[in-house]
Amino acid sequence: MLYNIFIDPFMQMGGAPDLLVQTLWEGLVSGVLYALIALGFVLIFKASGVFNFAQGIMVVFAALTLVGFHEKGVPAWLAVILTLGVMYVLALAVERVVLRPLVNQPDIILFMATFGLTYVLIGIGEFIFGGEPKQMIAEQLFLPRGAIDVSMLGGRVTFQKIDIAAAVIASVMIAALAAFFQYTRIGRALRAVADSHKAALSVGISLNQIWAIVWFAAGIVALITGIMWGARSEVSFGLDIIALKALPVLILGGFTSIPGAIVGGLIIGVGEKIAEFYWGPLVGGGIENWIAYVIALGFLMVRPQGLFGDKIIERI
Amino acid sequence: MFYREAGQFKKTYSADMAVFPILQDRIGIAVILFIAAVVIPLTGSNFFISSVMVPFLVFSLAAMGLNIVTGYTGLISLGTGAFMGVGAFACYKLTTIFPDVNIIIWILASGVFSAAIGAAFGLPSLRIKGFYLAVATLAAQFFLEWCFVRVPWLYNYSASGAIQVPQRTLFGVAITGANATPTTRYLVLLGIVVLMTWVASNILHGRVGRTFMAVRDMDIAAELMGIRLLPAKLTAFALSSFYCGVAGAVMMFLWYGGGEAADAFNIRQSFNILFMVIIGGLGSLIGCFFGAALLNIVPIILKFGLPAIGLAIGSETAEHINHLLVGGLIIFFLIVEPHGLARLWQITKQKLRTWPFPY
């Protein structure tokens, strides 16, 4: 028994390094996608302190809108722009209808409001686009297809081109976001709001405007995530379960840290794939569903604010 | 006009601290109990009882469980569905291993198993707070959900993985299984819910409940005042899971009558119950009933009410509108009254007391 748990999996890893590389790669790719969703969460949490449960459904909603526009005969590039427009309107609407009346309410109330938003978005999305899964328009968006086989370590490792594209696009987007935060006027305002709402207000930054911008930014992140995720599988509301997968990523990285979201995403992605592949068979498989939470819980017990989170200071 | 407390003088401390200090409230609760226990079983159709009242009572009980930990102690839990599942499976195993013991005893005892598991998963709450804890309870939800599917011992190795609720009797009348009439099930359920509400009310108004609320309001301050956080938080988790476990057991035995349990106790169920607690009102027992009633009635009206008045909508469209409405309602109630329906009810009572000369 102990042998099976502590020694055998490592023997397998050593025995077939190509399989290990393949598993690591799959883990990294799903980790990147988790990180992207977590990124949307972090953006909103930093700027408004709202724990946005609706991020996962925004991913689905954005992807569905994109596909929906394309099905109506709109060319792909225009569909992307129109979808961005929809996400902007959504951001404005959320800020005006949900956030503004609830300003200064306790965290859990805002959290629940985003729950309500999740349901509204599911309802609207199903109402307009129907409940059946859709195909992502990967080719029209010039996303590569097929796979590259690489011989290495005495075996063959398959890299899907779409996965490589996802990793590249995600890195570019994260770099762009970092630059946006660091060097632009709005980015500086966003960081000011994240530091302190009151101080930001006192130097003339409009909170409402910032919130709309940050929800729009989260909407863009959601659209890109949706395209990537949709291209790997299909676009359906079943995807909202991935939002739940982003939660352990978040707590692992800390709610307020963008690097945390990325590192956390990678750790969770790799961890759950490796665990499923090497330890899953011991208990009958399917542990992918909960191992992420257990990993995150393990980290939390050591660092209650996550790996990169701000230190929690409690006062009376 | 009729809701006045003029002339009702409290002569003792306990009369002043009573749960229903005003005579009209006591009359009101007696009338409600009378309607629930006599009028509805006599006049309600089988459909009304089995698809409106029974789910309403089951969810009220589950919401009460979640409210103890989230509303009264301030620890967000997203594992309600799983804790309900533990209760259902515990009850199933107990009644198949010891078939001669009365099912009511097993339904209540299954809560104990749920409480033990809930307390175990509540352990991280000492170190982890707020949303971080919410995610930690998700670990419980997904892990237990996985167990319900992967541990065949739980469902007695049946090929489909479904629970078959056996027939059990109370005083010679079938109360579970295929032969039990909806009315009997309803009455048994009502008895359990009334009993457990009464117990919960007493616990929460007493020392234990005050401890919970102190922890909710600020746990460091509570600790400084001499409340030991570990026992307080674990008691909250255990008590909450006890209620959830009983709710799960009655859900399986008195409502579903069997089926694939893993589906019934998934993460959506947890969210559903969280909605009830939030809409009903955090930290309020009556709010649990309000929330459960509202979230139960909306889908039923959409499903059966609209076709009845001539608006025929497909079941799929009804499902979509249901999502839309529930989401909209959540946002609406949060904006109008973040403290839920229970607070609205309090405001209404206050208005009634001063009507028609409000000051």
C-alpha cells in the first residue's frame, strides 16, 4: 500500500519520462486556462473588492455571443468587435444596476449579487442562444489546428497547436495587462483604487468609472478565455463548472495578486493532471474533481492568505 | 389595528425574553401550525402536498442548517449539498443494516454522522476566513460527491448506483417507500421540521447561539471575551451539518423515494440552498422558511401556473426564464433589502403596530 502511494508513481515517472512530459504539458495548458479565469477574478477583486462569481459564466457568455454573431453571418473580425461591445455594455450595466446600489454593503452581499448575475447571464444566454453546445469558430479566427509530434526522451510527445497558441496568447495578454497597469493613466488609477478606495476618491478618481473599466477588462479576459477554451472543446453552459476550478487557483495564489493567479493556475493545472494520472488509479480515478481543492487547502493551512496574497492584518 | 401589544405587560424576565412576546404572534403561530397540520392534509391535493409542501419543508430544514453556520456564525459554507448527501446515505445504510429500528430514529441519527463529517471539514475554519473558507468547503463538496459515486458500499453495490428506499412503517402506517401516501409523508416531515425548528430556536436564543453571533460579529473580539473559537466554530459546523444531514435524509426518504443520490446532492443544490438563506435573511430562522418558499414557488408557478392562465411555454423556456427570474430576484432583493425577506417581515410588523398613526 505504502509502496503504491509513495514509490510506485515515481518509478513510473522515471520509467517513462515522455509520458511525464506529456502529462506535465497537459497540466500546464489547463493551468494556463485556469489562470486566465482566475485573472478575471483578481482584476475585479483588486479594484472593487467584489468576489466575482460570475467570471466563469462571463467566459461562456462571451464565447456564445461570439459564435452567435458568426452564425448570423457576421464576419469573424466584426463578430469579435461586436462581442467586445456587448461585454462593454454588460460592464456598464453591471456597474449601474448591481454594483452602484450595493456600494458599501458587506462582502457576502456583493458576492451573492454576482451569484444572481450568474443566473441572469445563464438565463439570457440560454434564452437567446439555446441550451445546446456550439462549435467555436476557431478557423475563422486563424487559430491553428492539428498537432506537433516531438520525439524526445525515448518516446513521442504530442503538442496540440491550439494549446501552444493558447499559452502564447495568454502570455501576451498578461504582459499587455501588466503594461496597462504599470504605464497608462487608467492603469495607475486602477492601482490607486486597489490600494484604497477612499484615498482614490479624494484625489478625484471616479470609482464608478473605474469599476466599469475593470469589469470591461474582465470581460475582455473572459472573451479570450472563452475562445481558447471553446476551441479545445465546445462552447456550452457546462463550462461554468470551470469557474469553480478557478477558485482553488485563486485561493492558492491569493485574491489580490496577478502573478499569484498565474503561478496558482499552473500549480493547480499540473498538480491535478499528475495526481490523476499517477495516483488516480489507486482510488478508482476521477480524483481530478477534488484534488485541486485539497492542494489549495494544503497551501492555505500554511499560508492563510495564499501564496502571494496581502498579509491579513486583523484589528479590533 | 389588530396587531397591538398595548396592555400586554411583561411581569418576569423570561416573559420579556420569550421568542413570541406578543399574544398576537402566539395566536398567529398557532393558526399557521393548525393550517399546516390539519387544513392542508385535509384539503390539499396530492399534487400540492407532494410537489409544493414537501419540497418546501425539506428545503426549509436544509436552509436552517446552512443559516446556523453562515447566518449565525458568519462562516460561508458551500458544502451544504454534500452534507445533506451524507445524511441521506447514512440513513440508507442504517436502515438497511438495522431494518427493525424505527425509521424516524434513523433519520434523526443520520444527522449525527453528517455532524461528525461536517465538524471534520470545519477544522480549517480556525485558520482560514472569509472567501478562503468558502473555497475550503468546496473541497468537502467535491470530495464527498466523488465518494457518493465511487464508494459502492454506500449504495449497497446496486448496479445503477441509485438508492432504493425500502418501505418502513410507523404505528403500522407506511411512511416511506412506494406505498406511503403523500399526506402521511407530509405529516411525518412536518413533525420533524416543527420539532427541529423548536430545538434550533432554543439553541440559538441561548448561550450557544449567542456564542455563534459573537464569533460572527468579530471573532478576535469574541476570543478576547473568553469564547474559545475552536469549540464554537466546530459546534456551529456540527450543528449545521446535523440539520443538513437530517434534511438530506428526509429529502431522500420522504420526498424523492430513491434515485441517484449524487445528482441530488451536487454543488448546484448547495448554491440553491445558499440562495434561500440569503434571500430569506442571514441569521434568521423565519427567513429560512421565507427563502425556501420563494425559491420553491417561483419554478412551480412558471411550470404549472403560466400554462393554466393560457401562456403556454415550453419546459425548456420555462427553465431559462426560471434562471433569469431567480437571478433577477436575488439581485433585486439584495438591492431592496440586503437583510432579506425576514427584515422586510420585521419592518411590516413594525408598520402594522403603529398603523394607522405612524410616527
